[in-house]
Amino acid sequence: MMAGQPALTQAQQDAPQQQPIPDGPKPQTIPDAPNPQALPVGPVTPGAGTTPESAGDNSAPAQDGGVPSRLPESAAQKQDEGPPPEIPTGGQGPEAFTLRVQTNFVEVPFTVKDNKQRLVPGLTWRDVRVYENNLRQKLDLFTVDPFPLSVALVIDQSMTYDNMAKVNNSLAALQGAFTPYDEVSVFTYNNGPKMQTDFTGAQSARLQAVLERSKVTGREPIYYDTAGPLGQNININGGQDSHTDPNTNATHGTSILGIQNVPRDVHTLNDAILAAATALSKTKTGRRRIIYVISDGREYGSTAKFSQVVKYLNTNKIAVYGTLVGDSSLPVIGFLDRIHLPLQMRDNILPAYANATGGNFDGEFRQKGIETSFAKIAEEVRTQYTVGYYTHEPFIDGKYRTLEVKVLRPNLTVIAKKGYYPTAGDTRPAGIVSVK
């Protein structure tokens, strides 16, 4: 210890030595400012610094005139790249993501009538059961809202002149059955189908003109010559005496020259319905697709087969409705056509089309009944119930799937299609989701 210094106690010797506190930085000096010791105060541009480098302008040349220290940034580099992409755990690769695909959605419209053939309103989803391939489905849609209609009108021009006259006189009432939101196309057929107009407004003047143009006189009834070379009966004394009944004559259908019967009249109803269905399949989704046939239901000479046309209809969600005229509309004949006795020829195939596609038909013999049937059928289509569900079957396997709609109320009749064929258009990807 040096002389003259006070002696330190033991506690002072053991205490840590404190470091001196340095002075704070001095304020920057700005020569041109009024107060050289003050920092500039005022509006500051966002994102702009006090030097070119702090403002992000790396393309400015060096102060000494040399080469810049950094390359200029492109516009793509200056943009905000957003959050970094999600990187899966090592070894997972594509398995880290799943494609979620929406299953096939099936929409089933149906009509409910009581034992007096009156429409039944007021049903709820709790009253309805839907079965696909005999398995009950969970309903994801139930609505009674009307849908706008896309109607392909098919007019039979191969009928006899008396039935054709009734149809011609009743066509003026057809437009009143539709609303301005509906669209109608017109097809006619005799020896083959012909499109008279593509889809146009149901209340348009064009449709009115096309309906007027579609009126024809029809065909003459079949007449068999009993005296000429095509005679089908036995003539006695040159035809001066009475002849036998052709229905019981053993030589019925032949003559002395061996000439056979007159060929049957051609009624290409299958081809006409297929042509109308092809046009309907191109209409927008969200509309009810309907084929409305005005005919006596006879079919002969078509290229398309009944089973092929029905498959096309059920694939494209098209229902066939119709007004039967002529002899097929009579109660007895119409009943036999509906039940279709085994081993018997089917003279009227319109009930078969309606039954297979969930449609309906109305048989009317008089002109007044034909006019009212238009509004009756249109009302039935517009007041249908509609249910929908997501099927668990493969979304497109091409196999026919049976459908059955039941209503949990007694003495009611449900009119719905018997089945459908799946299509790829009903299945859409819902998006890609990440699995974490």
C-alpha cells in the first residue's frame, strides 16, 4: 500500500469493480439545417430511406463513378412473393396431398297423385324415401320450387286426316301452357323426323309461326282394292256377285298374281324422339328437360330401337310426356296399350316411353280435350317434387341403376323414373386439400 492512501476494508476489496459508463452518441450534424444539432422533422415517404441503398435502389452507381456493388433487381424480384410454399415431411412426396372429388349427384323429380288422379301438394322430406339398387339413400336436396322448362315438341304428321285436323285446330292453345321463362323447339315426323325450329321463347312470335307452318292434312285411311290386281278377296263372275269376308278368306293377303299386301305405313316415332333428345341434351343445366309428343303412338320403320332411345333419355335426364289422340286415346284400347299383354303387338309405344322416363301422358279423343291436355301436362311438370342425393356407387361405370321413390302415405301413386345411367358430367372435382 502506498503512503497517503486510505486503507480499504475487507468488504470493499471483495466487491466487483464497476466499469465506467460510456457517453451516448452525439446527434448528427446537418450543415444546411437551421439548427445543426437537430434531426429533420417533417413528412416521410413510406418505404423511402435517407440513402439510395436504404431505399432499395441498388441500381444506383457508386459515388466514385465505379461499377455498382449489386446488380439491379427485376420487377418480379421486387414483388411480394407471399408466404413460402408448404413443404411436406421428407419421404412423403405426393402422398402429402389428397384430391377430394365430389361423388355423383343424382337428381330425381317425381309426381304424386291420389286415387282420383289429382296432384298431391304439401309433402315434406320426412314423407319421402328414395332407394337406389334397393338401398336407401340419404336425401341432400328436397324442393318444390318450379324449374324453367326446355321442351322439345314432337308432332306426328303421319296420322289420318281426321285426327290431324283435331291436332291442327288445337295447336293454337299450346303456347298458353308455357311461361315466358320456358323455351320450346318443334320437331315433326312422317317418314322421318325434321326440326322445324331450334329452341326459342315459349311466348315468341316465332313459335307461333312455326306451329302454324306445322299443320298438314295428314294421310288418307288405308284402302285395299278388292277388284284390281291387289285384290285380296275371291271375286265371283268378275266381281258382280258378292265376295267372301277378307278376314276369313284363306287367300287373304295374296292375289292370283302372287302380289302381297300393301306395305305398312311408316311412323318413325323412335327416330323423332331421339332427334328431340339430341337437341335437349345440349341445353343448359338447371332446366327441366321434357319431350312432349302429340301422336297416336304408332311406331314402324324407325332406324333407332326403343331400348337405345330409352337409354339415351335416362342418361341425359329427359322425361317423355304426351297427348294421345285417335283410337289409342279410347279407354279400352288405351288400357290394353298400357298393360301390354304378352305375345301381343304394341301398337302404341308412347305409354312405354313415359313409364321408362318418369313422364306421363293424357289420352284425349276430342279437340277440346286435346287443348286442355296441354295445360294439364304442363301443370304436372311444373309442380313436381325434386329430391337429390350423393350416390356411393362408382361415379361412372356405365351400369344401369334402379330407382324407387316411396311416399309414406296411403293410397297415393308416385310417378318417377325407374332408373338412370351415370355420366361424367355429374361429377366435378371440389378442390385440392392438404393433409397435415
